[in-house]
Amino acid sequence: MARPVFRTPQPSLGELLREGIVILSRSGIENAVQEAAWLLEAGLARTRLELHLNDRMAVAPDDRKRVRNLLARRAAREPLQHILGTQEFCGLEFLVDPSVLIPRPETELLVREVVRFARRMSAPIIADLGTGSGCIAVAVAHALPGARLIATDVSSAALRVGLRNAERHGVEERVRFLEGDLLEPLARIGLYGQVSVLVSNPPYIPDSQLDGLQPEVRGYEPQVALSGGPDGLVIHRRLLQAAPMFLKPGGLLVLEVGRGQAPAVVYWASQYDVYRNIRIIEDDAGIQRVVCLESA
């Protein structure tokens, strides 16, 4: 007589979700509940409502394996945005990968200030220096249909991501991606004295602090987009010095800075006698995050 075969019941959606929460919590993920749900949504191609309404539904072996692989990647502290492939910024969804810095909410302040300044101009030329994913350039182009954008980066891989994002949001005809170091591509095409706004989120982490960054940042995001030299302001000083050659009279330079760096940027700007109406803008956490400088 054949012996009966006992099969282990397949875990349900609800059980797999709870398993994911435990895995992520044990790995130090602060928002384990939300992130586990996002990973289930991605791995199973289901909406949050579907997961909730069918939490007792059994999960097929292939689906279970796929979700557990995503959970393992996140438990290893790979950024959630790299796993999912996107990050929301200014109400738009941007593609991201390890070649670009993941867009941060505070960087939306740069977009807001550029749009505020340039929205009354008929056809402004706006340059995004060190564009990375293209989030600033694409968001500005999306908000200002009459603007022409130049987006520069030293990384050809980053520029490919930026171009895909421009195409994704239908602004590729108005955003020109150029490979090169900061303002060098602008010099190459002869934009001296013609730019209405220069905007940049340059690297601003002091080199001594790089090892103390979160594992997701330290291990997965491009170091060239993070390292700002001994004091974090090497790129800022270069931009302050060179920007006036490209800005129109009354043009605007907008720079993101790290905690405690705004006063130093204002000090260095004062050494050139070409900037006026200098403003410092705080982010939602009260950190002085953006410095805006108008050219004389």
C-alpha cells in the first residue's frame, strides 16, 4: 500500500507579507512594513488593494521565490529604489539605477526656485550641472513648456538614464544632454552670457564623512555624486567662480548644500563681487539647503 504524501501548504499573501516584515525588520530597515508591502506589489504585480482583499490566497512557488529574492536584496541594504527601478520626484516617476544619485525630496526645492524665477521668461535657457538621473532638468522642463534645458554630466551612463527619463515624460525635444565636467559642455557650444539659470545639486559630503553614510548610500550610489572634497565644497567654489561667465545679467545660480554649509557658500560668493540678492532657503527639516545668487 502506497504511503500518503503530505504536502506543506503554500504560504498565503498575508503570511508572505508578514515574513517580509520580519526579514526587513531584522536587517534594520526602519520602514519594514511599508517596504515589505511595496516589494510584494512589485514581485507579484499586484496592487495594495488586491493584496489586502486576497491576503489568504496561496502564493505559487515561482512568485514566492521572486518575492523572497527581492526581500533578500533589500535586507542586504540595496536601496529600495534600485530594486523597484524608480523614485518619485516633483510628482513624476523617474528611472534610477546605480549610475545615478537617487533623487531626494529636499532637491525639489531647487526645481521650485528655478520655476519661480524663470516662469515669466518667454524662452529661458536653463542649465542643470551634474544632472545624474535628469530629475531637475526634466522636472523643470515639464513645468516650463517654453524653456530650453541643457543637462551636463561627466558620466555617460548617467546621461543615458537622464535621456530615458526625458523621453518618459515627453520633454526630450527640449532637454539636451551633454557629456562633460560641469560648465565645460556649455563652453563647448558657446553659451557664454546666455544662460538664464544655472542649477546644480553638486556633491557636498566631506570626504571624512563618506564612511559614516548609510549602507544604502555608501555601498550602492555613485561616489562621484557624493564626495565633495575635504570640506564638501570643492565643486561649489568652482561653480561660484565660473558661473558668471555663462549667466545673463540678472541670471540666477541655484545650489544645493549640506547641513551647515550655506554660510560658507555665501562667504565665498562675496569674494567675487558679481552676486547680489543672495537668499538661503531651508528645507522641511529646518536645514539651510539651497543658496540662490543673482548675477549683477
